[in-house]
Amino acid sequence: MANITASMVAELRGKTGAGMMDCKKALSETNGDFEAAVDFLRKKGLSAAAKKSGRAAAEGLIVSAGEGTLGVILEVNAETDFVAKNDAFCAFVNGVAQVVVEQGPADLDALLALPFPGTGRTVQEEQVHQVATIGENINIRRFARRTVDQGLVESYIHGAGKIGVLVELKTAQGGNDEVKAVARQLAMHVAAANPLYLCREQVPADVVEKEKEIMRVKALESGKPANIVDKIIEGQINKYFGEVCLIEQAFVIDPDVKVGKLLEKLGKQVGGDVVLAGYDRYQLGEGLEKREDDFAAEVAAMTKK
């Protein structure tokens, strides 16, 4: 049997990112053959990843990338919140975001098939590698990528990666400092106010009708005369649009001004129209089932084995 030295273990660990004991075992199992040990760990990693792939992953990190006329936000999930502080996990997430910036994949499947920088692996293969290295299920969940010919795409990350926002402004004055400042403020506004739609024209007709019906029932049950109910609903539905539509929301930094009026004012200041063309808002883990583990109990259980 080959003599397995500490330097051999360290070299294998440096190339694969696997744990020290796993590297020592791989070298022992392959009689010191370095490349065979790499293959051994990759196979072991694939096996470990498969076992972990069914575990709930609703924590993780949202990051942004790009600047100027191009912006990206990306959500990658893991099982526990402290993994977001892991250097290897952060490097992986930022690496994936850069792939989205540079390659512009059409969807998640296309992203997973692209090469991950500096590894000789695809993004999906690198994800599997990280699962084996870090020891948690990791899932690249979603990304948004916006570009504009004339204008600005501004990103904002809130709460150390808990909320991510992109805001797209179309304007010939995209490099203007005032435009940049307002774009940044609007991204912060979206993070705080969580609009459901850009404008009232985007609210589905069935959603509007459902809201009107609820308002009608409430008005009639409160004793309002039937002949004025329609007037009441008209006022209430406008208030509803003001709550859920970004353009009609009160600006969080100056609640006396609606977002639409803010942009009109900005356009006059910079000498050209400034149009809010779209936005994306991700909140970490929204819609996913979160683990409810008792960590202390888990550690106690491990020590009894």
C-alpha cells in the first residue's frame, strides 16, 4: 500500500475542496493514485449530492451583478442561513451571477449547461461539487437579467442578501447623476414597498373584479345605500391601485409624492423623459418550505451516536 503523506492529502483537498478525512480515504482507496482519487471523490460527491437533493433549501443568498445598462439578480438557496457566510458558497453564487451577466442565458436550464469559470465543469456540475464540499443541499433557484439600450438598470441588495431588486429606467440621460440617484432610491422603494404590479394596466381583469366584488359586499353589509355603492367602489379601487402598483405608490422617501410624479419631475430636471420600464424583486425563500430544525437537539443527537 502506498504511503499517504500529509502533503498528498493537502494537494488533493486543494484541488477538490473535499474534507481532509475524505481526501485521505480517497487516496487510501486508490493506492495513492492522485487522478483516481479525484474521480473517487467526484463519484462520492455525486452520491452525496443525490442524497441531499431532496432536503428543504429555503435559506441562502441573493446577489446582484452588472452595472450601467445591464443588471442581474440571482437567488441561490441552501438549507441553513449560516451557509450564506461561507466563503466557498459566496464565491460560487457570485460566480454564477457573473455567468448570467456574461452569457445571458435564456432560462435556468440554459444557465446550468454553461461552463463555470476556471473549473472545467458546467454550472450544474459545479453546483453538485459544492453540495459535496459544503454538505448541504444547494439549489440555483432563479435569476433576472435586464438590459436597456438607453437608460440605466439599477440593483439593490437589502439585508445581506435577503431581498434583491432590479429597476430599469429608459432615458437618454442614463449617465446623469440625478438619474442614478433616483434609480437607487426607486430600487430601495421596491424592496420596502413590495409592489405587485408596475401599473394598473398590468393588474389582471379578474383580480380587479374580485377586489370590486369584495368592496361591494362590504359596502352593502355596512348599510351604504345601493345607489352610491358604485361611487364608493370607484374611490376604493383607485386606493387599491395606489397600494399595489409601483407607479401609483407613495414614494417611501417622500410619501407626499407618487412614484409617477417623481419621474415626471426628474424628467423635467434632466431635460428628457424618464420611463420606469420594469422591475424585479426577489425575497429569499419566498414560497419555499423552510426547515424547522432544532439545531441544539440535532447536535445532541449526533453526540449520542
